[in-house]
Amino acid sequence: MIIEAREDTLYLSGAFNENHWPTLEGAVRYLLKNQPRGIIVECTEMTAMTEGGIRTFLEVLREAAKQGWRVLFVNVPDDVMNQIRVTPGLRSQLPIAGSIDEARRSLEV
């Protein structure tokens, strides 16, 4: 798993086989300093997500709701999306935008 934070976007790559929220938290806080309304999570380079990795997205959503910022996910690979769809509590909550530009426009509202 690799994390890169730029501007308003968190770029994720690799396999998510466990809860990586503790690792992501610092990058999220960094992005929120300049973009307090919310962040974008770009997932194009994610290669796999297991049940343990699902906890990462659940924690991100939980923290966003608790702290009052928004998060939008873009370019979620089909394999990862299939795992999300079968996960109760995540499939109906995951806010997905069609592109980074669309996500940015949504965060402006």
C-alpha cells in the first residue's frame, strides 16, 4: 500500500489487506489543513481489497462524519468495487464521484 497526498487528493495504490486508517490519518489531516471542506480519495492504482482493508474506508467515513468534513472516492477499480458492494454498512454509504474534477465541484457546494 502506498499513499500520496497532493492538494486536495489522497492517492492510494496497492493492496488493502488490513485497516490502514492509522497510516492514512496523518495524510488526511495534512490535506484538511488546506481543504477543510473535505478530501478526494483517488483509487485507480488500488490492486485489491480484502475484508480487513474495508475497515480503512469505513474508518475514513466515520471520521469524516464525526469531524464534519466530506470525502469523495473516485476511480474505484471494479475488483475493489465488487468487495465494497458485498460489505454491509459500506456499500450504501460510499460517496463516489465520476472524476476528480466532479469531486472538486461537489466539494465546493
